[in-house]
Amino acid sequence: MTDILIAQRGAGVAADSSAAPAAPQVTSIAADPQAGPVAAQAAPMSWKRRALRFTTLGVVVGGLAAAAAMLPLREIGDNVDRLGMGAPAAVAVVGGLLLSVLVPRTAITLLCGLLLGAATGAIAAMAAAIIAATATYYAGRWAGRGALKAHAGSRLDRLDGWLNNRGLSAVLLVRFLPLAPFGLVGYAYGTTSVCRKRYLLGTTIAAIPSTVTYAVIGAAAARPGDMSAATLAPAAISFALSTAIVLRWRYTSRRAAATPVVATAAA
């Protein structure tokens, strides 16, 4: 459209442009609807806002922890029996809430096996772990996303880079090792640049062996007479499968990393 107008006006336009200076070009955010979100996303969060969010998160977690401490543990078994078919879902939701307020996952998994049996208890415990992992990750994301990146050149920045580069292997390493409570690790990962998919996949793989094992132990504690070598078979199988998955992934990642080096040497 502009080219047509210039062609029609000819030399008159050139004269006018030489007489008057061109107006400065102003870029409007409204003209580019993506400019606003990109600019807002690039702007770092101020330390006051981050401190306020961390404080809010701490108050919420502390309040939920205080409420969880007042749960009538002796009546939980009777209430679970009354729920019938909805008991596993209710146990998973409550378990996820307890894990989010830093209750040890071992205790939650044992309780799931004690209340629901080995198979159903393991499924409910896994669901609780996934719920807690998702909730804590997003809560940490909301409170302190970019907190490590904000310290450019520091140890925290290098730690964030290492976690992001290692990806799934870093999540597996942290989850397999009992370094901190399950929920606290989720909050911490939310502040890093590790993507959601790798975090949830690594958390799920790492949680399978211990979940099945402790659920079986919890079920055996409720019914000691049913304890046998066959009872521990699901735990052994799940541990073997998880180990095989991790070893296969490490082999694939090392092979992929070595391929560019071989191609460069051949060139």
C-alpha cells in the first residue's frame, strides 16, 4: 500500500521529505501483541516481590502442616473403610497434601500399604507422589522462578546450569538419594530452569522402587501372616525395571554425546 502511494505522488513526495524531517518511528505494543508478554517475561522479578512470594508460600505450607498435625490418625482407618471405592483417590489426595507440607514419603507410603493393601496402596502412594511433585514444583516456580539465575556467575547460577544440562539424570540422582524431604526437593526444583517434563518423569521413575517396597511392607504389617518371599516379588521387579530404565537412558545419552566427537574427528 505504501509503495503505491509513493509511486503516485512521485517527486512531490521527495520534495516534501527533504523539506521536513521524518517523524520518529514509534513501535506500539498494541501493534505487536507478542511484544508485551515477551518484554514482561524478560523482566526479572524484584527481590522484594520474590521475598513476598517466598514468605506467602512459607506461611501457607506452615499452616497446612499445622492442620495436618491435628488429623485424627486413629480414626483414619475407619474413615477409609467408609469411603469404599473412593478410598484410594481420597488417600492419594490427602497423601499428596501431606507430602507437600514435608511429611516424609516413607511414612505416607507405609500408611497407604497399611490401609489399602500392597497393590492398591502402591498405586495410591504413587498418585500421591505425583500430586505432591506437581504441586510443589509449580509452587516453587511461582515463588522463586529464576532465583538461581538471578545470581549470575555465582555458585547458584552454576548449579542451575548443571541441573539444566544434566536434565533427567540430575532429577534421578537427587530423587534416588535421600538428600531432603520429598516436598522440599519439589519446591527447590521449581526455582530452577529444569523443564517440567524431565522433572516429573525423573521423579516418577525414581519413586517406583521405594513406593512398591514400602507399600508391601505396610500391607505385611497389617497382615503379618501373609508375609512371604512372593510378597516381596513386586518390589524386586519394580526395582529391576527402574534400574534397567536408568541404565538404558545413561547408555543412550553417552552414545549421543559421543557421536558429535566422532563426526568431528572424521571430518
